[in-house]
Amino acid sequence: MSKLDDILDTARSRGAGQPYAGAVTPREAFELLQADPKVKLVDVRTNAERDWIGRPAIPEGQHGAVQWSLYPGGAPNPDFGPQLEQAADKDDVVLFLCRSGVRSRHAARVATELGYENAFDILEGFEGDRDAEGHRKTVGGWCKAGLPWTGA
């Protein structure tokens, strides 16, 4: 069994009972992206979040951006499904990323409902939860894990 299979098996067991394939840590997500070009990361944060906060530094062909909700206002993105089809194929392993791991779970669930059998949530998100002082990027997340990112 390959490292890729090991990570996916762990992710599936971690997501048992969820309405999507499973959940990966940020480091596991990065390892999956390094291991297979058919793995796609779909960032479901708003365009403003990606522009103002930053984004994972991964190859363009493996990175898609599909807002879960729209900025300003926070209305649900009515084009989520069609935009997801542009970002990833249904047979890809699709890893959903948001700020702290909430919207990504919803996106993974909806993707599964749309026929993506390998839709995974990235636990902790890009910035992670707030610390005692209310700051992010210090408690969990892609940035805290020391994974490559660009931006603000």
C-alpha cells in the first residue's frame, strides 16, 4: 500500500459517519497534493479572504477557488456546483479548504451530493481557530503547520 493510500484510508476512518469521504490534516493534504497530480485543493473561502489573507502555494493545476459564500454579504454562492465542475473532475480526490474548517465540511458534503465520491474536508482550515488573544494562524491550520503559502 502506498503512502497516498495510507493517508486516504486514515482520512476515510476519521470521517466515518460524515456525509463526505473523510477528513485530512493540512499536512496530509499537502502530502496528497505532492503525491498525485489528480488530487485537487478547492479553496472555498471568499475571493476577499484569499486576496487579503493569502492562499496555499501549490501548482495552479491542482488549486481551484470556488466561493462557498459571497463577499460582501455572505449569501450562498448559487453557482457553487457549476464552478466546482470547472475546478475538479468527479473522479479526482478533492480537498476542500476554508478559514477554520467549517465551510469546507459543508462544501465536501454538497460535492458528495453532486457525485464527487472522493470529497474530503481539510481539518483546521487555512488559518485555524483563534488563540486566546483572538488571532489566527497560531492554533492549527495550513499556516501554523508551516506549509507553503503566499499573500498578505
